[in-house]
Amino acid sequence: MGRDARPAAARARRAPGLGDRWLAGEALPGVRFALHDAVRVAAGEHAGASGTILLLARVAPEVEYVVRLRGGGELRVGQDGLLGEG
């Protein structure tokens, strides 16, 4: 009984996705920031706000993160809208 009898689609769902790999600390091509990196919002309504990377929200068509702002709250920001701090 060493063979997995589940359909291929069900087995594939168990494979770690990009988000899981990123959370585990793996560097992904084109993804500039890691979990808990300190960042500053570069433009827009929240320009100048500091925070930390909380989650990789998506990688295509543009890399986007969820940032926890130091003053409170969370914000989705594209990678090009963030500057690294530190």
C-alpha cells in the first residue's frame, strides 16, 4: 500500500506552493523582500509610512505584499512601491 491512490490533482495540492516556500525562507526569483523585512512605502496615500512585510500576496503579474504598518493596520503594496529599510 505504498502507492498514493488519490487523484493527481489532490496529490498536487499538498505540494508546497510559492507562498509556502517564501514563508519557509526560500529566496524566490524576482521577489525582493522576505518575511518581517523592514520597509517604507515609497508613494501614494501611505508614502513615508514604515512597516514590516507580513505576507507575499502574489507574484504575478506584479509582486505584491501585505505590509503591517508600524502605526497600525495592514496594506497591500506592490514591490515597486516599497523601499527596504536597514
